[in-house]
Amino acid sequence: MSKIDLYLDNPAFHIVTGACPHDCPDTCTWQVAVDRITGAAVDIWGHPAHPITQGKLCGKVDRYLERTYHKDRLTVPLRRVGPKGSGRFERVSWEEAIADIARRLQAIIEEYGPEAVLPYSYSGTLGFLQGEGMASRFFNRLGASQLARTICAEAGFQGYLYTIGAAEGMLPEDFAHSRLILIWGSNTLTSNLHLWPFIQQARKQGARVLVIDPANTRTAQAGDEWIPIRPGTDAALALAMMQVIIAEERYDADYVARYTLGFKQLAERVRDWTPARSAEITGIPAERIAALAREYATIRPAGIRINYGLQRHYGGGMAVRTIACLPALVGAWRQHGGGIQLSSSGLFRHLDKRGLHRPDLLEKAKAELQKGNAGAVDQTRPFPRVINMNRLGDALSLDPARLARAHYRPRPIDPLPKPEEAGPPVKALIVYNCNPAAVAPDQTAVLAGLRREELFTVVLEHFQTDTADYADYLLPATTQLEHWDIHRAYGHAYLALNRPAIAPVGESLPNSEIFRRLALAMGYDDPCFYESDEEILRAFVAAQTHERFAGLTWERLLNEAFFRLNLPDPYLPFAEGNFPTPSGKCEFFSARMAEDGYDPLPTYTPPRWQDRSGASALSSFDGSLVCISPPAHSFLNSTFANLPRFLQREDRPMLWIHPQDARPRHIEDGTRVRVCNQHGEVMLTARVTDAIVPGTVLAPGVWWPKLSPDGRNINRTTPPDETDMGAGALFYDATVWVEPLPVMANG
């Protein structure tokens, strides 16, 4: 008997449908059983009718009720009473908290201008409303600094868009029709679980699954072959594959002639990218590279799943751009089950979010500034400034040169402002849907900024995270079981409605209500701040007029819970070209890239740790290793990383290290080790294993520092440097030294 059968006909319970809010491509639709008498949620499961969820949730979200009802859940507003970072707070009323926060923000704006206020958020929820809905209204009206949310995948998106034109491609159900599947830089069984059943369907029909990854992950072990590759060298592999395909005339000449741009230049570019040359860089034997190219060119249909890990290094944008050329070269887009998937977010690019975010409110803020009603504005640069979230440590510095460096610069031709043009220091930080003290690069610098006594910090949270310990006010936010929202997937083609299943726990409030109250306390009387959550979402649905949303209504979402975009089934977006690029073709040669300061053809942009010959960027005898930090299986970024069940599963912060690297360092399995570089250090426990390529170490994340043995996590060693495109983070491009701790520290 299924879970739903236990509750469906039981009058003691009613079932409420919602959607998982977390940063995962699967965006599952769920159902919650609620006790009619107590109003408490008693069970949760995947919606059995959802074509992607198919009745199952991942091992983390299947325990979502444990998170909602956890004993450490924040349930009342808190005000700091101890030193910053001490985590000491006293209870206050909502009225007192909101009034004082508004008063202090107004004082900062009056003295420094609204850009002195910085919002900081990411994907704690991906909901349109509780994510950046009411928050955008509030910060637009205020005129605050804007945040470039680049921490995850911006480099890869930029590279993909230059080539394909939009973040579109294969859908998860398409992989069931593939006969060769390359899982390239993705640990599907950890971070994209609901794709796996479709891959298994393909395998039952004879498909082979090849996993290209620096680590022998759960997915690599479940596939047919693991192809180990040095981190950040994926473009070199793709170039060599194209060299073999073109040299042996295995490409689809008709598709190339009709639907691509720049083939002659591409053929010239890859001529010298032989498998032997690529082997020196990637560590993959030349004969395996050549065989892989032939398999990919001849087995039909062939699908590629790339994920965000392979672009979290200096050359990440160009790596994704280069790999994205492969399907067009062999005509894979023609077949159902052929092509590539990075994200499906481009399917939703026609969503009209203007009424939700209200960018017009920013114009109102500008007009007030020009009248001199609220601080001064620098006329020498665009207003408001945009801060790169990966540079939070620089942004919170009082050094104008570092603040200038924190400005968002998505292209190499974009100049940074001069220090005197960087704008006011950040005097107020409002954090929601994020835990930067744990997840942001250059952790030492971030914590130094958070310790500034005069930095006014407000944190909206479910738990007292590391970031929350530095807050002046800590405000309890509702979880997904307690509020309204709408979600769009970035791994499939469905929208989903989330209904509140239970009343807010304690005095917690939705993000939308917190920002609504702040806006009114600031004196913003715009009608949009009086709209209820349901009214906002109804209007958002009604605003969608693009043909992909035909048939979408609020009533339909209430009745059916999810909505598939109006796409053909099967959806073969580029079978006959029609790429959303300037040329309408897959652009092997991109004039836009040349205009933006990049090489217009696919090339190899090496990671920081490696030069173009494949040698270490540091001296060959310095003993450095490259460190990558993918998600731990039981955590979702830093979410779930404080729950006892998942902490027990992960045991302790670990460092995977290959036996070849462990032996000369006198490191054994279980040895406590020091991992360090110029940015900081962390103490981890060694796992000596051949499941990682030599020369590379792997530290699963993201552990809360205060729940780690030495109060740190691996982001102490993550550099603040940026990727080649989109100014993304270098989580997989840190050079570290590893040494055993003294015996006493290991005891």
C-alpha cells in the first residue's frame, strides 16, 4: 500500500500538494498528510502523478518534516546581545524588530545613500515569491545595491548561450530514448536523482552510460564506465573528440551545412588537438579519447548531461561552450534522445516577472534621490551598483580598492571602477535564503567583514546558522510547508504550485511578509506592498501571455498542482536548426564572443592550477594539489547539514586523497590532515582512495563551520577569483597543500 492510500480515504487527515523549494533541477511536486485536529503535518511523499517526481522524493526531502519541526527551529524574532559571532540573542516582538530595523536602515540611507544597503541571497528557496518576489520589490523601492547571483553556474550559462542561444536542450524524459549517454561532470544520483529512472529505461534498451568525472562518484559506480579526468580539463577532451570526428569525416555534413556557423574555422582550430595532446592535459589515455569520439559520432541517439561542477574553474565558461558544440557537429539534435542538457531554465525565459519584481520601483527610488530626499548618488557610474556575490569578503571590506574589486564584471572587457568611484561602504547587510558564512568563497575575508561592529546585519532564517551568529536581528522565516509559492524547474518543463500545508510554526513569517512589513515601516505606501501572497501569485499567473503558457490559470494550478509548458512531445528544439542565437544556427564561431573580448572559437582555457601544456601552474616540486568540493550526498549546499540524521550519515568532514598522493605525505586512511593555501586552512580527515584522480583531493561540502571539528570548512581555501565568463566562483580550482597533523591531533 502506498503512502497516499494510507491517508486518502482516512477522514482524520487531508492531503495538501506542494513543491520542493530546494536548489535541485528536479523540482519535485510533493503531497503532505495533515492531521485535521492538530493541524500538524504527519507524512510527506512525492506526487505519484507528476511525470518527473513519479511518487518519490530524494533521501533528504523525504525527511522534510524533521526539518520543519526540528527542536532548533527559529520561531521568534531575536536581537543580538553579545559580541558579533557569539550567537547570543534575546527575544523581541515583531513590532519592535521591524520598527528598529527600519529606523536603522533609514539612518544609514540618510548618511551614506541607499547603495550602502546590500541584499545577499541565493537559492535557499527557488520560489518566485519567497525567493526574489517581495524582496525585489523592497530593494528596488529602497534603491539598494544589487547582487549578481553568480555563485553556482553563471560561467556555464554564458558559454552555453554563446553557442546554443538559450538554456534549452534535452529534457530528462528524452534520455530514455538515448543509446549512448555521457554524464559529464554530474553526480546524478546525488544532485539530479529523478533523471536516473529515465537513464535506466535507456539501459534496458541497450544504452551505455559513460561517466566523465575526476571522482568515482555514486553515479560513476552505477554507470557502465568511469572515465577519470583531471578537473578543469574538459574542454581539452571535447576539442580532441572534435578533432577525431572531423579528421575521420564522422560529422553530419548535412546538419553542419544547414544549421551551424563557422565549421571551417572550427576544423582549423581543432586540427592540432590530437588525442595525444589532450591526453597530456586530461590524463585520459589517447586511445580512449579517440574511441570515445568514434562512439559518440556513430551511436545514435547520443545524449550528454553536463552539470555545474565542470564549470566551477577559471576556464569553466569556455569548457561548457566547447562541449555544447558536439551535438551539432554530429547531428545529434535530429534524434529523440540526442543532444545535450545543461539546464531547462531557458524554456521559461518568456516568463513575465515585471509585475512580480516591480523594476519600476527602482525608477521611483532614483527620482527621490535626484530630489535629494535620501542621500547622495554617484553620477559617474550606473546606479545602483551591482556587487558580485562571490566577492562578499571584498564587498564588506572598508578598503575602497577591495570594494571596487567586488563590483560585478561579467566580461573581461568590462572595467572595474576606480576605488574612489566604488560607492559607499556596505553599512547594512540583509541575508535571506543563503548562508554566506558557510558557502561563500574566501571564508576568512567574509567572516572578517561580518565581524565589523558597525555593519548592521539582518538575517532571515530557519535555523541559527553560522551567518545568523553575526546578525544584529535574526528573523524566523517559514519553511515550504507554511507558505504560498510557485516554482519553475531548471531540470524539466513543469511549473508547480506550493500551497501552505500547516500554519506557521511559532511566530515565523514568510519572507514575503517580512519584507512587506519592512516596506511599510520604511514609509513605502505603494499599493504592491499591500497585496497578499495569493493576490501576487494570481496576478503573476495571469500576466503570462506567451504561447508556452497557454492554458495556464490559477484555477488549473489549484486543481492540478503542476503545469507542463506547451511544448511538442517529443520536444526536439533544434532538429531543424532554429537556434535562438543571432544567426539562428549553432555558433561554432561567435561574433558576439569576439565583441565581448573572448576567442570566438572553441578553445581550451586552462584552470588556474594548470598552464596550457598541462603542467602545474606552481613549481613542480612544491607538493600542491588541486582541490574540488562537490556536495556531500546527504546535504544540499548547507541545507540539511545541521540535522542529526544527515550529520550521522556523512560522519565527519573528509578529504579524499589518492594513494599516490597520500604515501609521500605519510597520510593513511583516517589521518587528520591540514589543508591550506594562501587564503586559509581547515582540518579534515583523510580518506585514502583511488576513487579520485591523482593530483586532486576532494572535500565534500557544505559543512557548517561551527558543526565542524575545527570551526572551519573547505571554503577557507576557496579563492575569491572569478571564472572566465560570468564572474562565477572557483570552487573546483583551489590549489592546496595537504599535510598530516601531529600524532596528538590525530589521537
